[in-house]
Amino acid sequence: MSGLWPVHADEADGRSDAAFGRIERENQLILRAAGEGIYGVNAEGKTTFVNPAAERMLGWTAEELVGHDMHARVHHTHPDGSHYHDHECPIYAAFRDGAVHTVEHEKFWRKDGSSFWVEYTSTPIRDDGVLIGAVIVFRDVTQRHEAAEKLRAAHEEVDMLRKRLELENAYLQEQIRIDGNHHGIIGRSAAIQQTLQQVGLVGPTEATVLITGESGTGKELVARAIHEASRRAQRPLIRVNCAAIPSDLFESEFFGHAKAAFPGALRDRTGHFELADGGTLFLDEVGEIPLALQGKLLRVLQEGQFKRVGEVRTRKVDVRVIAASNRDLKTQVRRGHFREDLYFRLNVFPIHLVPLRERIEDIPLLAMHLLGNASKKLNTGELRMTQGDARRLSLYDWPGNVRELQNVIERAAILARNGRVRLDLPDVPATNGGRRGPTIVAKTQVLTDDDRRERDRNNIVAALAASGGKVFGRGGAAELLDVKPTTLASRMKALGIRPVRVDHRHQETEQRTQ
């Protein structure tokens, strides 16, 4: 302490001892009655007196403190554990600069090595104008500090939940705007009854489900039914179309990324897994996930942990996964395109959806349900369908399944006259190979998944050829195939088809994406 205080230390010590003795004698009753801790220090930082409240709070007796360096005993360490130098101490500063110092959010240390939060005031003491020390009044504010910390943590949690709800709401609103799918699984066929039974069995569990079936058979509808039958029904069902995600963005889409993690990452982004925390994640077309990312997906499924791109922090999630594919994943595993361990992890409870052509008895029921939805959506008033219409619908092969039926019914509602729908379907029965749009591949009795994909690819190529390479708009391939432009774009991407505008003198209309 030498060198920090004024000269004439012996004189100052004598005057300070006398002054502090007088203060203690004159205020004895107040010092004993006060609930706050009170003590004095001289200009050398040595303790001159300690009241009973200070003794109780600090665990030291007055005899153990008086005459000793008070800072070294009770104020030697910052709240973060770092060393607190005495020349930085506001208590000692009072008798250096002559100012009153009031401090909050510091810690005093007890004799037993424990600490507690305090706020204190250090008031300088003068004797004939000479600074001789300070009197310190302090109180234990641990409960107040802990309450403030709990309040701050609660505010942070509320803010996190608010942001999460905003994300979920934005996602759900977008899904409502894009999808508009009918609600409920419609049908009375044995296949539909079996599907409903499977949903009822697996829904309340936490099992991972793999839904397979041709495109348009209602895999998302079944996934939603499973989610609604689970304990997670109050949390969101987050849908990810794996076929529509560029391969270099898969990790960011699934797990999110930190700001500046890569060029273009202008802010932190929440991934689908984090968004689905506590709910269900529906991975549509799971067979399209790049092989390099499948291992990371498997880790999340097994451990419930992931890292955002560009972060070292590991995050935990509680997500139930429902996967869907129109590809034969067993075949993909044999060909080395899909991890076997991931396949087994997803295929805990398989549900296969049969195509619409194999449950003909459901077609009239579905058509009436979809017609009611279409009339409400298009505000056409009440529409009716005849038995002849139902018979024509049942004769058609429906390569696009329920999704194609929905499009046909909606178009029939638009073309309706005097409340009577007008179906726009080929007159050729399904048994004679009827198809919507251009038919390229002859109908076969049995098709493998790869055969079906090649058939679909050839059909799209033919539509592009017929439209001169035009994908969207009037006369485009999407109109010829009777599918939404966005759906066609997604299929073309999945099948590696890139449209090329051509002159009619040329036959080449597309090439595989390299």
C-alpha cells in the first residue's frame, strides 16, 4: 500500500485512529442496530472497526479483521473470478479522491471461501480537511441479483419462443398458401382401411415412419395424419421437399447456418430440424438426399444433435422424422446410392400407399370430396356430377394419382355450366392404355421403379418436344401434362432434364444435366 497514500503516514495513522475511535464510540448504538454491514478503513486500507451485521455476513469476527487489509480479506476477487487489484478498488478510491463511491454488482468473500452479491457505498472521512480513510456501508443483494437473473433468462426464453413462433407461423402460412391439400384420407377400399389402421397404430408412438408409393398418392396427407395422431400434434409439422433443394444447400437447409458461414450468408438462419424441434419433420423424396449428407442426417436421427454450418456449438433437438419416397430405397441401397444404415433407421414402420388405379372404388368418393373443395375455392356455387362422370373417372388409369384427379376436378369446376361439371378426359378406357397428355412408352404389366422413372422422363421429354421446349404458359409442357408448372420443374430437376428451346426442324429437345 505504500506509495499510494499521502506522506506523513505516522501522523495520519494517529489522527485516523483517534477519529475512527471517536466515530465508533459516538455511533455505537446505531452500529449495533443497523441491518447493513458497516466498517471503517484508514488511509492505509487497514480495518478500524466492524459492526455486528458485517461480522454475521462476512463470517469474520471484528478481532480477526481490525488492523488487517480489508480488501485482501473480503474484496480480493471480481465476480468472474479474476484478481481484483487494490488500486482499482472503489472503496479505497474514496480516501484518495475524496469522492463518495457507490457500486452495485460486486462480490464480497466470506471467511469460509464462499461469496455473495453486494452493493456498497464508500464515504471518505476527513479530519481537519485531511483524508484519513473511509466508512463503508454494504448490504447483501444476492436474492435481488438472482431474481434479476431469472427475470433476464425468462425474457430471453420468451424472446426465443416469440421468434420461434414467428418462424413457425410464417412457415405454416406459406404451406397453407402453397398446398391447399384436402384434409382427411378419403376412401373405403381395403387399401385405405389398412392405411388408416397403420396410422392409428403408429401415430401415438415416437417411431420413425417411411411412407412409400407413387407420386401423387397422398404421402404428405398420411404424414400429416400420423402427426395429428401423435403427442406432437400441438407442435408444427415441417415439410421438406428434398428433391427441390440444391445439393450444395442441403446442410444449410437442414441444420441452418451462422452469419458469414459462406458467401451470401448475411444473417443467422434456422434450419428445418431446429424449426421442427418438439414437432415432426416430414422428409419428402428422402431418396434425393446426397450421399455425402446422409451420414449427418443419420447422426441427428440417432443422437438428436447437430451443428449449424459455420458454428462449433452443438445443438440438441427433439424431432420425430417421417420420410417418404416414390423410389425403391432397397434398390438404391444395393446400387450404393443410399446408405443401408440410414435406410434401416428410417424404415422402422413402413407404410406403402397403393396407386389410385388399384383402388377404383375410392375414385367417386374422392372426386365428390375434391369437387366440394373446388367449388368453395373457385366460388362456383353448388356443382353436381353424374354417374356417367363417375364411370369415366373410374375407367381412367390416373398415372398422376390423387394429385392428377384433383387437377382434373378443379378444371372441370372451372368449365362447369349450369352447375354441371365438364370433365376433360380421354375417351379411351384405361384398359386400352388411356393417358393424359402425350403417350410415349407402351403400357407394361410390371414396371420397376427405375422403369417407371424412365417412363416419366420420356413422357416429359415428349411433352417438351411437343411444346417446342416451352415449359410454362399456354401450350407449354406443364399444360400438356396437366400438372402445375412448379411440380413439373421439380420433376425435371429430379430426373435431370433441362429444357432447350428448339426449332421444329430439330429433334433434340433436351439433354441430361451434367
